[in-house]
Amino acid sequence: MIAKPKVYVDTTVVSYLTAKPSREIVTAAHQQITLEWWLSADSRFNLVASDLVIEEAGGGDPPAARARLTALEGLEIIDATTESEALTEELLASGALPPAAGRDAAHVATAVTNGVDYLVTCNLRHMANAPVRAAIERACRRAGYRHTAICTPEELLEIKE
């Protein structure tokens, strides 16, 4: 049996998944796509998160936090390590991610150092955009790691013909 690809689910995904539908059309579309992806994701992927995802998901409005944490139940929790902490620093020092994106760098580094295949995110500013992805990939290679593919739920949707 072929192992399912491992996918790190970042906090933005469960935030889009559990938020009230947006009245802004683009955000509402991203929410719908995220829901469609989520409904079949566990049958096609080994979904994982980290303690940082749990910490972020548990913050803010208590009912919203409960909904996010409930969505994460059952996901394997992978560990941040000294290697991931060092890669976080490298991602920031290299300029692949700006200093204000330390938590985003930690998500990437945790996924990369744990050999995760994909990091799925709705963060288009600091993760899922072409120039940032390229900079992250270069920094990971320089640090001796195979990069994790960073993508949106839409990019991991199952194609049905």
C-alpha cells in the first residue's frame, strides 16, 4: 500500500473552515474551497499540525477557538525541534520571510524538518505566493533540507472529471 502524502495544516485553514461565511466575495470563495478540500482531505492525506497550530487556534473568541480546536481533533501533532528552531531563524535571517512573520517561519520550518510533503495554508501574504515560496525553497536548500511544497487548499483539491 502506498503511503498517503503528509500535509501540515496551518492555522489559517481551520480559521477559514470554521469562520462564519464572509460577505466579501473572494474570502467567501476561499472559505468554500477550504471546506470542499477539508471534506475529503483525510481520505487522501495524512493530516498533521503542530503545537503552534493548536496554540494559535485556541486563541481569540472562545466559541470560535472551540470550533477551530474541534476541527483539529484527531490530527497527528508533529514536534518543533532544535532543527526546526534553527531553520526558523535561517528563514528569517535570509529574508525569505520578514521579521514580523516569525510564526509563519516556524510553521514552515516544523513542516520541513519533519519531512512533510505539503504545507496547506490560506496565508497568501507570507507563504502561498510564488516569490515567497521561491525564497523559502532557496533558504531550505541552503540549510540542507528538501523543501515542503507550500500550497492552498484549492491547489490540493481532488480533480473530478
